[in-house]
Amino acid sequence: MATIVAEGTGTPVLELEHEIPFIRKYVFSTDHKTIGIQFLFMSLFFLLVGAVLSVLIRYQLAWPGKAIPLGSALPETMAPDGIMLPEFYNSLVTMHGTFMVFFAIMPLLVGVYANYLIPLQIGAQDMAFPRLNMASFWISVPAGLLMLASFAVEGGAAGAGWTSYAPLSARPDLSGVSLGQQMWIISLVVLGLGSILGAVNYITTVINMRAPGMTWFRLPLSIWALFITAILVLLAMPVLSAAMIMLLFDQTIGTNFFLASEGGQPLLWQHLFWFFGHPEVYILILPAMGFVSEIIANGSRKPIFGYHSMVFAIIAIALLGFIVWGHHMFQSGMNPTLAMSFMISTMVIAVPSAIKVFNWMGTLWEGSIRFHVPMLFAVGFVMMFVIGGLSGIFMAATPVDIYIHDTYFIVAHIHYVLFGGSLFAIFGAIYYWFPKMFGRMINATAGKIHFALTFVFFNVTFFPMHGLGMGGMMRRIYDPQQYEHIAGMQDTNVLVTLGALGLFATGLFFLVVFFYSLFWGKKAQANPWNATTLEWQTPSPPMHGNWSEIPVVYHGPYEYSHPEMERDWLAQNERPDVVSPVAHSTADGS
Amino acid sequence: MDWTLPLNASTQGEMIDRLFWLILVITAIALVVVEIGVVWFLWRYRGREGRRARYTHGSAVAEIVWTAIPALVVIFLGVYSGRLWAQIRGQNSFPEDALTISVVATQFEWNVTYPGADRELGNGDDFTVRNRFEIPVGEPVIVRLESEDVIHSFFIPQLRVKQDAVPGMIIPIWFEATRTGEFQIACAELCGLGHYRMRARVRVRDQASYETWYQEQSAAVEAAD
Amino acid sequence: MTSHAATVESVLRRPEPGLGVYDKKVGMWVFLCSEVMFFAGLIGSYVILRFGASTSWPMPGEVLNVPITAANTFLLICSSVTMVKAFAAIEQGNQRGLRGFLLATALIGALFVTVQIFEYRELIHHGFTPASGLYGASFFTMTGFHGFHVTVGVICLLWATQKAFRGGYTQEDHEGVEVIGLYWHFVDLVWIILFTIVYLI
Ligand code: HEA
Ligand code: HEA
Ligand code: CUA
Ligand SMILES: [Cu+2]
């Protein structure tokens, strides 16, 4: 009875897939799988861009004013004979943050996996609106290229930080950047449109196209996370767009929304930006949490611990995410009483997050743990995210935030949640679904090396930043040497930079592994991880339309180690007669 | 590389540091519980021949426990921080008749204005020094922050003071230095290409030397006109 | 096993919609949520700026020509009515009705935009521009983006009209009409809110 549909129909389809020429299959396709893969290449490219920028940042911070190796290749306006200019440093920081958040992590989580997984995991044949889906990808690409191009224009790329606080971002005369800032705005408005179209598609698909028997509480947690994330995108993005447009008008046609002159309000920009910005950071973590739940259940060979509370935690985090934005503005001059209420709501978010962390531990508990590469990254996620999350508590406490606001303590927080969190989960997801996407495995040993190096260098790079922050080192400064209270910590800055170089080298190693496996990795079967969710019950890679016939769902998503089977996994679409009705009723967690 | 808070020289700094270390202890405990727990589980329940995972969908009791405990902790932290915050930034935390100084930030310098002979700002006799901030020790000081162009942030690490200066707003903050010494004002909000060097001297003087300094300066103004 | 488990439902090309509502309609509703947030962003900013404004805010009648815009508002409301009628018509399978009312809706919409353009020209002529203070800035931004939405609506309506003239919609299948209708009513609703807070209050 242990045969699954894939072994029936898998292999022939696989062969067939390989005869279709690469180009025709991969350019203007409306197949959600292809679009997901297109997003993967796009966002990995921008991840690399963001990484290169970060290395330049680190070089300057470790050896301020020293000529960058090969830096003389850079134009006069950036680094005359290799020595970086302050305005270029500002552009680097701004663009690093922008690329990483909007063009690397966000598309990796949402663009790639919402597209690839939603139809496969809910048992649909494609998205509700395939053409809209293709549009959302082909809108994102020019947005990214426009952003990249802004480095080349007169005055250089935007340099007001990824948060682009007005008036600095609205006053070319004060920032020295005009066209670059405008391209930054337009690029993000365009990207925003793409993401909104995507979100409409994901939401509709999940609501309307679930396979027979796929009730809401049988959805894999990755789908729950992506669904809620799509709602966040849908409701937060347009507010950013509105703000961006006002900023653009301030820049170009002489309005004064955010200019103190004539009654405009600089703080209005911050309120609008962070009303979007905080939901945005949860957009960047919720899907990651979903993937991690998926992988940890599989790696521990156990049903996820507390499925329902995991779902409610996701929803709670999303809701709370809309009422905490003020915690970025404690020192902005916002009314202190208001700050108090933002502090409380912010701290409350620790609770649903705690639920998730402890449920992951509960899943490991009494499991039978397999240490495959995705599992390593998933566990790495839990260990690193907690550090980032807990450092958030320091900042949530308004009095402490007075001191650590805009210091490297924040930078440490950012990277523990976004890299230690989101990016670890993304690496896990890449290893986990790579066989499904490309029909090939990534070499496990290479993967383990990649994990070990990433884990070590990540902590060498970012943990010391807590120390720099406590020492009072401000963010976004071009030359730490300028300040007495920081100068003493230069050796720490050097250490961080060495870590960063190691991290970057590791990234390149991964790049090689990735492309090697793409072409020469060993062929994957339909279900290499013995997983239970639907995408594994069809060939790797799945044929166009995903299924030879729409699957029928009988169980919850994580039926591992069911006592009444000797096989330790039970696919969602395996017939009830395989298990007793009793077990079946517990299976959908009711 | 000493990773710790720089020496503290203000009354509010004491509160802030106390809270910082308290949170550090609490979060450290949470951290150890999680990290040790994870590592221990990984080792204890590593997959081996013949052992099978326990088939369970969760435990209501456990869930309630680990929802309740963090909830209690954060509520405590929230209330405690709230109280400190009120003492530092609350409207009625501001001391009466404290020495009031106006600080106006511009790209990329700090203009500090002291009240003249009449000991209050405005009415002509004030004097302004650039990138120098002199205050008496052991006496509360109110700073009225303004900005002429973009957002800057008035940061004195050793006094644990940080507040954005926003164009179009006058933002008052107060603090009280507890020891004399020389420090730096740093700008903590990205304000353009000179952001990284927008610093100024802070000198916390004992009452006597502050008075003399103050007299010299205001005298200079008198002489000027 | 599933391959043998081909139960009746599982051979469906596609399962029943979870909401019992067809995709396009769900999609449009979802998209409109996003639009709501967009206008909420603009209107919210307007409110904050207005009540935070140090300088006194001009009275409704002072700069803007309320009567003309009131008439224009009435036009837009009429276009919502014709839209409803278009939908009702095709529900009855009445093709002529559909074509007529779709075309009417599109034309009225176009008229609305035209009037708005002339209003702009007048205002700018009298020196009321986006650059002349917060009021101008927020006025032109909000009404401008609404006008943009109307224009997009008109384009969609014209497209639907030509499809209707080619008999593209039937009594059974006219999802397109209903979906465009939803959008159109939304745009109309937004205008009524804008008109109230920008022109009347
Ligand atoms: C993935 C992205 C992500 C995530 C998930 C978070 C999560 C959190 N963030 Fe973070 N944050 C950012 C990304 C993120 N943040 C970014 C990018 C910035 C900088 C923006 C900029 O200025 O450039 C920022 C800035 C930022 C600030 C502003 C700091 C400043 O500028 O002064 C604050 C302040 O409150 C904050 C708080 C929090 C909190 C409380 C959480 C919570 O959600 C964390 C909750 C999780 C835990 C607490 C750990 C798990 C729980 C337990 C183990 C239970 C035990 C715990 C307790 C009992 C406390 N963040
Ligand atoms: C997810 C987001 C993300 C990620 C991954 C990173 C990664 C890194 N960041 Fe990031 N950083 C931010 C988001 C991120 N950052 C944000 C939002 C800010 C705030 C910006 C602002 O202040 O406005 C910031 C600011 C910031 C600063 C503060 C600058 C300042 O305030 O002056 C510094 C300084 O050290 C820094 C360093 C680094 C380093 C060394 C890395 C390294 O980890 C990079 C290591 C390399 C990789 C992770 C690449 C590995 C992958 C590949 C090589 C691709 C492989 C390709 C294929 C397979 C095709 N970052
Ligand atoms: Cu002034 Cu930074
Ligand atoms: Cu936040």
C-alpha cells in the first residue's frame, strides 16, 4: 500500500519535461512553477547584489578611508582613486537595505514560494489568474533594474536610508541626490504594484482552489503563512505607494507634504512608512516561519506540535503587526504617551512568537530527528531568530531604546531576524524544495558545509554588533574613527568585516553548489524526504498542470509516524482505509 | 574590545542602564532555555535504528504554560518600562525653573543658545556658541531641540540622551549630569553626507567653573553690542 | 493507491470554489481591499495635515467651485445606476440593454473626467496649484488619483462595450460585466467620500 501516485506516473513525465527547450519553457510562461523559478533566479541575483554592497560597506567601516582593492575601477563620483566618498557610502547603505528587503528576501519568500507552493500544496493545477501572475513577475524585473540603474545617474543612487526619511529624501538641495531618489521611489511603487497583483492572486487561489477535502485546518502551515502574508502585502503595500507618491510630488512638482515649510509634517512620512514598514518585516518572517514548521515536522518525523495554535499565532502576529509601527519612532518627537501604547502592543507580540518557538521545540521533543540539510537550516533559524527576537525586546522598552535607537544594536537585530531568521529559512526552503523544482538533489555534504560555514560566519559577523551598539556606535556612519566613544572599538569593526568576508565567500560557495546541482545533481525521486504534503505526491518536477488527476485530501498536513502504519509518513491524499477512523479524526486536528 | 555600556554620567542613565541589565538577564534566561533545549532535543532525539517518533498533535497544558509565562514577563516589563519612561519623558517629569538651553541643528553642526542675563531664552540678550555644549553638573537641564533643514538626532552616549531634532517642531528634553567631564554630541539620524562628522564637544563643569564660563560668554555679548 | 482512488470528485478538472463565488469576483473584492488602503493612506494624510496645519485652512467655497462639482458628482452617481442597469439587462439576456447601458456608463464616466480637467485648468489659472500650499497639494493628489481610477474604469468599460457589441456576454456568462461593475461602484463610492471631505467639510 506504500505506493504513491508519483511512482506510478513519475518517471516518464520527467523524461518528457527534459525535451522542452529551456528558453521557450522559461521566459513568458504562465505556469506558476516556472514563474516561481524565474523569481528564484531574479531574487538570488539581487541577493548577490545586496551582498556585494554590504562587503563594500564593511570594508569602509573596518579600514575607513583606505583605498578599496580594485576600487580605482569605480568612477570618481563614488570612490576617487579607490577611496570611498561619504555620499557613496550613504548610497551603499540605502541600496543594500533596499535590495535585500524588497528585491531579495521579499521575492524569495513570496514571489518564489507563494507561486511555487500554493497550487501544489493545496492541490490546484495553477493559480487563479495565471496571466496576472506572469505580469507580477515581469513588473518586478524592470523595477529591480531601474533601482540598479540609479547608481549610474547624476548625483548617484538614493542615499537617505532604506527608510528614506523626509525632508532629507524630499530635498535634493539638502541630500545632493535627486534623480536617484526619484528612481528609488518609482522603482518601489512599481514593485509594490507587482506585489499587490501577486497578493490578489495568492489570496484568491487559496480561498477558491483548494482540492476536495483540503479544509482550512488541513492546510500546510506554509500555506497559512503565505496566505496571511499575502493579506499583509495587500493592505500594507498600497499605503507605502500612497506615501511614495506624495514624496515624489514633494521632490518634483513642489508640493510640501513632508516639508516643514508651510505646515507640512516630516513625521507624517515616518507614520506612513512604518505603518507599512512593520507589517513589511512580518511579511519577511511569516513565510519563513511557515517553511520552518514544514521542515521541522518532516525532519522530526512528527506532526507539528500544536497546529492550531501555530495558525492562530500567525494570525495574531499579523494583526498586532498593524498596531506597533510607532516603536520605530520612540525618539522621533512623537507624543510620549502615544509611545507608551506602542510599547505595550510591541511587547505583546513576543507572546505569539513565543508560542511558535516553543511549538517548534515541542515538535523536536520525542521526535526521531533526521539531520538533512533543510533541517539544519530550519533548526538554525529557530536558534538565530530567537536572538533577534529577544533583542527586539530591548528596543521595545522605550527607555532603553533612548540609548540604543539608531545604533548597531538595531543593526544586529535587523540581521538576526532577517538573515538569521528569513534567510536561514530561505536556504532551508531552497534545499528542501530544490528536488521538486528541478528534479535534482543538492549534494548533502556540500549543503552541510554551506550550513556550517554560514552558521559560524553569520555569528562572527553579527553578534559583535550588539557590542558595538552597546558601546554607542551609530548606524549609517561613514567613519567610526570620528568619535571618541567608538574609536576604541575599531578592532571589533575589523572582526565583523572579516566575518562578513567569510560570509560572502560562503555565499559564493553556495552559488557554485547551486548551479552545479542544477545541471549535474543526482536525479530526485518524487518524494525524497518522505514528506506528507501534496506537492510530494506528484513527479519531480511536476508536469504542466501538476496532477494526472486532482488529489483528494483525507488528513491534516503532518501525519508522520502514525502508530497504525509501519511506514512513518502518511500523505494527505492517502485513503482513510489506510488508517482507523479514530486516528483520522485526530488527523485533521479537530 | 570591551562590549559594554560606556560610563554613565546622568541620573536618567542610571534608570536606563538598570532596565537594560534587567532585560538582559530576562532575555538571557529565555535564550538559554531555548538554545539549550533545542540542542539537547537534537541530541537526545536524534534518529536511530528502531526508535520511532511519538505521535502527538500537541498538549493544551504545555501550550497554556508557555503562553502564560511570556505574557506575564512582558506585561511586567511593559509596566516597569512605562513607569521609567514617564519619569524621563512624561510631560510632568520636567523640573520647574531648570536651566533651559536651545539647541538648533543644521547640516552639519549644532548651534547652542544660552539665555542671557535674564536667565531665559529670547529677548535679545542670549548668546550662541557653535558645536560647544557646556552644562553644570548636578543641575537639571532642559534642552529645546530644533532643526533648520533635515532631521538630526541629538545623542550624548554618556548622558544616555537621544532625541531627534525635527524641522518645524520644538522638542524639549531634560536630563541631569551626575559627574563632570568631557564628552561628545553625536548626530544619530542620517542627515546627509556630513552625518558621520556632525559632532560637538560637551563639557560638564562643576557649578563654579560653569558660572565663570557663563559670565565670560554673556559679557562677550554685552561687549559686542 | 490514489491513482486507483479516483473517486467521483477527484476526476473534476477543478474543485468547487471554496466561497461559492467565481474567481474573478473574489479577486476583484480582494483587489478593492487594497484600493481602500491606498485611498485611506491619502485621505488619512489629508486629515492629519489639515488638522495639524498651523496656518488657517481655506473654507470649502473659497477656492473650489462646489456647485459644478456637485453636478459632476451627480453625473458619476448616474453612471453607477446605468452600470447596475447594464448588469440587470444581461441577467435577462437583453443584449441591446447591455450595450446601451455599458456605453452610457462609459460616456458619463468620460464626461466626469472632462469636467474635472476643466476644473483643474480653471483652478491652476487662478493660481491654485499643487505647489500652492498643503490644500492644493492634497486636493490635486487625491482628486487626481481618483480621476486616474475613473479613466482606467472608462477604458475597461469601453473594452467591455466593444465586447458586448460582438455578443461577448451571454445571460449565463457575463462575469466581466459584474466585475467591472464592482470596480465602478467602488470608484463612485470613493468619489462621494472625497467630495464630502474635500469640498464640503
Ligand atoms: C524579519 C524582520 C523582523 C522581525 C520578525 C522583527 C521582530 C521584532 N522587532 Fe524588529 N526590526 C526589523 C525587523 C524585524 N523585527 C527591522 C528591519 C528593523 C529596523 C528598521 C530600521 O530602522 O532600519 C527593526 C526595528 C525594530 C525596532 C525599532 C528600533 C529602533 O529603531 O529604535 C523595534 C522596537 O521596538 C523592534 C522590535 C521588534 C520586536 C519586539 C519584535 C518581535 O516580533 C520579536 C518577538 C520574538 C521574540 C521575543 C523571541 C521568541 C520568544 C521567546 C523565546 C519567548 C520568551 C521571550 C520573552 C519572555 C520576552 N524592531
Ligand atoms: C535580509 C536582509 C539583509 C541581509 C541578508 C543583509 C546582509 C548583510 N548586511 Fe545588512 N542591512 C539590512 C538588511 C540585510 N543585510 C538592512 C535592512 C539594513 C539597514 C539599511 C539602512 O540603514 O538603511 C542593513 C544595514 C547593514 C549595515 C549597517 C550599515 C550602516 O548603518 O552604516 C551593515 C554593516 O555592517 C550591514 C552588513 C551586512 C552584511 C555584512 C551582510 C552579509 O550577511 C551579506 C552576506 C552575503 C550573503 C547573505 C549572500 C549569500 C548569497 C549569495 C552570494 C547569492 C547566491 C546566488 C545564487 C545561488 C544564484 N547591513
Ligand atoms: Cu545630523 Cu546626522
Ligand atoms: Cu517594527
